[in-house]
Amino acid sequence: MALTKDFNETVKNRLQRSEGFRRALLREAVGCMISGDLETGKSVLRKYINGTIGFVKLGADLGRSPKVLMRMFSPIAIPETLHPETTALKWTRPSGSGDLAQNQNRPQ
């Protein structure tokens, strides 16, 4: 268990320091989802959200409960809950940077 915690902390620290890493991780998450590997895509996107804006702030910005958003990106979530018009995926659309951390003040 300690290895996972250290890994998650490492990813979070790197996300906070490197715009290039944020972009690459986001691109990987979306690429996995598009190619049909939803489990990996959701896992990577969850790490991305935790390391950038966080589920509490994202939930407030989207008007959704953070717990609901966390469930959407859990391994047992129903794929239909990831529709881009109703979830955090709308934050991944390009608005100049295509970076969730940079898009946190976008209007809905």
C-alpha cells in the first residue's frame, strides 16, 4: 500500500510542477477512453483531477457533488455517466490550453 501512496504523491507533485506532464497525462487519459480502455482512462483521469483541481473544486465548478464525480471515475462506474456534456470531461475541451488546471475558471 505504501508504494501506491508514494506513486500517487509523486504523480501529484509532478502534475503541479509541469505543464507538459499535465498535458501528456490528460492526452493519455482521453486517448485510453477513445480507444475503448475506459478502466485505464478513468484511472488516469482520476489521478489527473486529484493532482490538479481536485474533486471538491471541480464539483463546485460543475454544480455536482464531489462524491458523484469520484464515482464517475471509479472502476465500477457506468460508461454512460462519462458523457462529456454532463461531467468533468467538458473541462478537457481546448480553451486555449486544454489543461484542466488552467480551465478551472471557465464559465459553464
